[in-house]
Amino acid sequence: MSSNSEKTKIAALVIFSILFFSAIRTGFVVGKNYRLREDWSFNTSTYITIDYPGVNTVVEDYDRIDSPLQIRDINNDDQLEFIFRTSSEELACYSIDGTRIWITYKIDNLQYPVVDDLDNDLFLETIFSTYGYLYVFDHAGEMIWNTWSMDLSYIDSPYILDLDNDSLKEIFISSSYSNKAYCFDHTGNLLWNFTAQDGLYSYTYSYAIPTSADLDNDGYQEILFSGADVSHKENQDNKFYCLNYNGTLRWEIATDGFVSRTAIVEDINNDNESEILLYSRNHITGHPYLYCLDANGTLIWKNHLSSIYTQPICYDIDNDDFFEIIYSYTNTTDGKSYIECYNYHYDLLWQATPKNPINADITAADIDNDTIPEILGYRSKYDSKYFYCFTNSGELKWKYKVDNFIDSYYLLDIDLDGFQEIICVQHDSYVLGDIIACFKLYDRDYFLGVTLLPVCIVSVVLMILIAVVIIYSIKLKRMQRTSRP
């Protein structure tokens, strides 16, 4: 009986040793567990030589990022480039290794640039507007064409789309000066214009960028965009417009408050018909609303919302072919932060309460290639600078602290491995220029296995020593028993 007991103890010790080593090796998790870390980063600055009389001086020239990043392969070299407006109203282009490829001269009143292949030649153009002008530059930063009109004063950033399905892009742009929306072809010829009777508003600063979709499945795109903010005017509704591809009005709808976010077009209820989600906010009452319209602009439902801090997103986070509506906000009454998820009927599915408020737009995507979408957000304050990743049920999956203020971020699978990298713009008051950084998910099984290798080795050695001591003590007891008279 005593011998069996000793064997059981030894077997248990061996099993425990194996389990302990496995736990250390895999980071105390079962299955895969990913953690974020910085993969690369660079400052948007370069060294240039200035020729003073008789002296060549090398100085650091820096570019502050003052627009959303355009992350595209503009020159067809299979490498991504970063294009943006600088705080000095120049266009700058950087390679992924931090080299400044080109920079333009100063362009007064330069609006946010967009990058697209207008003429389908695999080389991308940069399109932007200024006071009265619309410009197109090639992939090398040289001007291709521009057009001028007084009607184009106070125009917004352009929106690029293929309206008529001919593989050549059109340029849609609006003007709060003329209250007109314009459509140009890829060579700068005006195709048509549309007059908004109640006016138009600058969407560059309201985040209500136009969008397009083939709402009736006829192969042609419809354009959806917001009218002017007339919340301050009595007895006048705010308008949201839908135009046909040829510029004629398809439908319009009056909203309670200005539609200050880009419309979301998705088949949210899996009926093979597109629905349209609009977020509006009345500047007088402060009341936010979420509208759901069908493809003909007919109201399906309308709901009054809590104070929204981020753009609502629409995503099928549980892979059931029905889209969920997710947003985060900070409650002005209790000061707590919430992430809420609703079904397509706008019934609450779950509510999460992050410890720290998410103060920027959230995103949903399958970040770690496990077929289950995650929800990503970040907080960038003096006391707290974190990326947060939540499961599709609102549970915190991981968080990652960054050193600098995060201005914006983008999800992109750069190396085509199925994992989404996070490209972000960071501000550091001690660094000239800004920082473009890439954060990548790494398998924690590998990551901790490498960093904790010394711990693993020590643990195994200790376990072996313990086992040797126990076995020796058992043998010693046996010898003592046999040596007794």
C-alpha cells in the first residue's frame, strides 16, 4: 500500500511539472492568445541642405500631419505610401520606410486630399481642392490638371467614385458658396451640377463625407450626402439627398438635426435590399438621432440616442448574416463610458462599460484572423493612452499602452497574412514632425515563450531537482526500513 502511494505521488509530481512548464510556455492560456506590439515607426521629417552664401547647412525639415492619411500604393511598386496635407498646406508623400518621396509647394486653402486611380492605369492620382480650384496631381507629385470657377469657392474635399460603371472615375464635390454639388470626369470636364435649395454645408469638418452605393442593383451608383445645417432656423428642416448617377434628384428626406456623419449603407437585415443609417444631431437641443431608411428613402425606424461620442458602426459581429449597430458614448449623467450593441431592429443586445471612456471612433474587424470579429477603440488623454480590443460580446480582450497621443488609426493587412495591422498617427511634443507607427498582433504563445525562456528552463530544473529529492527520500526510507532488526 505504501509503495502504491509513493508511486502516485511521483506520477502526480511529474504531471504537475509538465502542466507547469506548459502553462509558462503558453502564457497561462489555453489555445491562441495574441498581444499587440509596435512593429515599426518613423517620424515625418527629413534632412535637407540649405545653400547659404558660401555655406551649405543641413537642417531637419519636418511635416506635421494635418489631414487623414491616404495609405495607398500610388506608384504601382507593391509598396505602400502615405500621402497627407501638412500643417504648412503642402502635400507630402512618404514611403513605408520613412523616406519622404516628394512634397509640393505651399497651396493656400488646401483641403483634405484623396487618392485614387482616376484613369485606370494602375498609377494613382492625388485629388484635392482649394479656394475656387480643383487639382489633380500624378503619382510623382506633379500637377496633371486643375480647373477654376468662382462657384467652386468654399468647396469641400472631393469624393471619388465610378458613377456609370465604365472603369473611369468621376469626382464629386460640393460648394457651400454656390449651394451646388458638382460632378467632373477624370480629365476635369464638368458632367453635371445639382442645386440644393436649402443649401449645403462643409462636410470636410463635419465628418459627413458623401458616400455612394448601387441602391437599385442597376449597375449605376447613387450618391448620398447631407444638406446644410439649418438647426438654428425655425420651421426649416435639415435635408439629406440621394442623387442618381446623372445628377438628378432620386429622393430627399428631412431630418431632425444636421446629418453630421457619413451615411452607412448595408443590407442589415439580410433581405437583399440596402438599408441606410443616418446619424443626426440638433445643434439647438443637442438631441442625437439614428435613422434607418430603405433604399427609396422611406423611414423604417428612428430612435433618440444617448450622447454619442463616436461614429456608429454597422458590422456582422456574430457571423449570422445580420448586421449589428455598435457605438460608444459617455453618459453625461453618471460620467461612465458605455459600448452598446443593437440588432437591426434597434433592440439592445448587450452593453459594456469600459473602465476608461473611448474618446474616438470605434472599428469592428476580424483583427486576429480567428473568424470572429473584434471591436477596436482607443483613448488618448494625458493620463491614459491605450488601444482597447473587445470581444463581439463586449468583454475586454486586451489593451495596449502607447507612449504618445493618438490622432487617428487605420486597420490594414499590410503583409497579407490575415492579421490586421494598426497604422496610427501619433503626436509627440518632443519630436519634430509626427509619428506614423504600425502595431502588429503576435501570437502570445511564441512571444512569451521566447521572453520567458529562462524562466521555463529554471522551472524545469527546479522540478527535476524536487523530483530527485523526493525519489531519494523515498529510497532512503526504504533502506531505513530494511535495515531495522
